[in-house]
Amino acid sequence: MDDHPSHQDLHQACQKYAADIAKAKIEHWSDFLENADATDIWSVNKYLTNPPGNGGQTRIPTLKVKGNDSIPREVNTNEGKANILSEAFFPPKPAASMVPQAHKYPDSLPPPVPVTQEQIHVHITKLSPYKAPGPDSIPNIVLQK
């Protein structure tokens, strides 16, 4: 059934389509570079320096770990990688406390020195007036005025 002439026609059409797409990409890139102005140079640099990638692909490479028998093995699955990283970052709680029984903690620190109005004024005058506002959403220029 695969030897039907329509299968060969489909295969040839797919190859022609792929070739046409590749040709169109090259032509579009050439046109973009020929007409690029100073602002487009940064885009060109980004396109050339960042490798093309698939955002859906896994980002954690194959992990090589040693088991209880000290034999190295590779972990490829996401579940396996998650378990290995979980064990590494979150080890089990120790069976017994490692803090000595009669441990003497150091004295508490004294309370911080209060912030004065003059200190606040000095820092506000040093702010860049048109930078993005902080968590309070008040622009620096408003504070300075």
C-alpha cells in the first residue's frame, strides 16, 4: 500500500515545502540584515549569540550519580532527576539533635540605631529621579519634590 504513487507525490511535496521554507527564511534574514538600522543591531546580536532552542525541552542535563554500591549511573527521566535533586537539596532530618545539651547562646544584639529625618533626606536627594518606583509605587521624583 505504501508503494502507491500518491505516497511518492506526498513525499516530494513535503521535500519541496521544506526547501521553500528554508529558502524563504534565508531571504527574509538577508532582507532584514540589509535594511537593519542602528536599533536593529541589538536584535541581530541577540539572534546570532543565543542558540536557537525549544522552550519545551528539559533544561536539566542527564545526571550522573553513584548509588549505594558506588557504581555510577545516569539518570535521564524528569522524575529521577527530581528525586536526585530533592535528596541533594533536602537531606533527611538527623535522628538526634546535634546541638549540645547545655549550649550557651551569645547575648542578643542591641537594638538598631533609629533612622533620622536627615539620613532619609540625604538618601532621597541621591536617588535617580526617573527610575522605576519601589514597592510603595511612589516615583522618586515625587519623593524629591
